[in-house]
Amino acid sequence: MIFKVYYQETKKRNPKREDTRSLYIDAANMPEARMIVEENTSHNIELIEALSDKALAYEQQGVNFKVVTVAELAAAKED
């Protein structure tokens, strides 16, 4: 299942709605999605949303749609 994760880049600052970003991740369930993001990034997770088939089809139309892998998350954390 594909999940959309809303997050802030860092946990060091107070969250600002204007700075909220999102990523898409494939996981078996919501707790697994949260665990993958928490273990492989320093992001402050705001919300994780399971995408229905219709929502996924809509999101796939966007230019920024890309399902990230665990390896990509880990590599971004090292940067």
C-alpha cells in the first residue's frame, strides 16, 4: 500500500504549515511506514495517510509524485 507522509525537514524547529513537505512510501501498514521514515530520516512526521486507489491515481498525475525507497531515504539522511 502507498502512504503519503507529511513532514517537516527537522525536529529542531517549531513546525510551520508553509514548510510542510510530503513523500510517498510503499509499506505493508501505517506503523511500518512510520518506522521506515523515523529510522531512515531526521524528519518530524506530521501525518501519515493511506492512499485509496482514487487518491493514488490523483497523486500520480502530479509532477512530484515518486515513491521513495528505504535506500533513498537513508542516502538523503547521510547528506
